[in-house]
Amino acid sequence: MSASFIRYVTYAESVAQFGFFSTIIFCFIFIILTIFGRKRSFGSYKNLLISFPVFGIVFATIELIIYPNVYSHNAGYIFYSTSRPFNIKKEVVTWLLAFYAGVYASTISMLSVQFVYRYCAVFDEKKLRFFKGWKFLICILYSVFFGVQCASGHVYFDYIDDYSRTYFKQEMLDRYNIDISEIIGFSVVAYDENGDVRWFNVSCTVNVSFIMLIQYSVIIYCTVFMYREMESKLRMLSISLQNLHKQFFKTLILQISTPTITFFSPVLFIMFIPFLNIETDLPTGIFFCAIAIYPAMDAIIVMYIVKDYRYAIKRILRKNLKKLLCNDPIFSNAETVAAKYPPAFDN
């Protein structure tokens, strides 16, 4: 008898809930600090800093609504949802799943745009004009374009056809106690019964791989070039700007390693394991749910490394702590307030 994977669905939903609430909290704090909390202006980079957590909030919200899950079986995987929030139609849930995949691609694309901006800020300031005013829409359209491409690929290539339905029918019943006819989603089965590649079905894998390759190539190119040449360029800037550029560069380095683990690796594993055509049954949705945590992690990374955010947080805490102590009759006089006031907030 096949082991049940139902408990893994519960785990994945718990992680999705944690990812949603942590994303809402930290991304909203980050957005508020970016708009109101800093003393130093980041120029047009502020638009990118705000847009990225916005994509993250949208992504985490959709995940909480539809609770997508993934199951990998031998030469295929199925990306589905059994959730019907607000009693919406199956077709709407299908489009929400596609939209979820599209926001994923748009988020990756917006990350690569951030690297391009940092590259231009150090090596070609004239090109920063493309990030200002209405021209910033080019960055948004760039990200949306790849999001639409990814979503369309899922709808067009990965619909659950008769062969996929037969392929997963018994396993879905055994592992999840679900009738596949009730499932809303997409599927990939890499090989047919004769062992030939189902090219139409795997075209979505090619499509997503192409999108990820473009974005990662941009990220790697900008990172390597900045690492090799940035030191000499920064010598021409003020000490303050040198420190700021170095802080953002450290942030971008962590923004490579963190999404590689939580954002890229789970998806690549799920997409390419079917081509091995090995006998395996994996509740890969438990790996997939790691994606939900990334938007919050990204906001924390920026707020921790860039000193302007740390100073802004300390300034807000200091201001509110003073109000709290001054309003308390026990600590109403200035000497007592100064004595009780944590010196760490003065740094």
C-alpha cells in the first residue's frame, strides 16, 4: 500500500501561511521605511526597492488563496490546487495558478533589473535615465512580459490531457485520496508509453528554463563585472557614496544566494527530475513552499545590511521609547528617562 502524502500538504500550507504573514509584516515595514523613514535619498533606485516587495506581497497572497501543491511521480509532475476560495469556478482557479507562475517569473525578472541598475549606477550613470519617471515603466513591462510568457506557457502547454490524467490517476488517489477529475492545475509527463519525449508537453519546461536562463545570466554578468571593476570606480566617489554602493553590492550578493536556495533550486528540481524517468514518488510541494518565505527574507536582508534602514529603525524605536517613558509618571523626569534609555539606540 502506498504511503499517504496528505500530511505534507498540511505542512506546505502551514509554511505558506507563515510565508504570507512574514511577507506582509516585513515587506510593509520595508516599503514604509523606504518611502518615509530614510534621511538619505536613493534616487530612482527607490522605485525598484519598492516594486520588488510589492511583487512579493502579490505572490504570497495568491499562494495563501489557492494553496498550490506539486506531486512528482516517475517521469512527470502535477502542479495543482484543490482550493476553491469564495466558491469560484475551476477555470478561475486555473487562471490563478497560471497568474501565480507568472508572478514568480516577474519577480525573478525584477531581481535581474535591480542588478542592471546597480551596474549602471557604478559604471554608466547616463543609463540611469531609463529608471526615472515614466521610463521606469520599461522595467515593469520587462518583468510583466516574462510573467505573461511564463503564465501563457503553463496554460497552453501544460493543461492536464487524457494521457496525464491516466498517468497520475491512481497515484493521486493513493497518495492524496483525491480524484484527479477534481483537480485544477497543470501537469508535465516527459515521456509517452513508448519512451518518446512528449515535446509539446515539455515545451513549458523549455519556456520556463529560457526565462530563468536569461535572468540568471544578467545577474551573474552584472555581479562578476561589478566584483572585478567596482573598487577602482568607487575611488572616484565620496566616502559616503562608496559605503552605500558597497552595502547595496553586499545586499545583491545575498540576493543571489538566497533566491538560489529558496527560489530557483526547488523549481529546477521539480522541472527536471521527470527527465530522469526514475521510479520515484515525491511530495515536492514541501520543497516548493520554500518559495513563499523568500519575499520576507529579501526585505530582511536589505534592512539588515543597508545602514540607512538600521538607523531609521533605531530612530523610530528611540522616538517611541522616549514618548513611552515620558508619559509614564514613574519615569517622567529627564534624568530618569536618560538613565532608563538604552544606549544602543544612540549608535
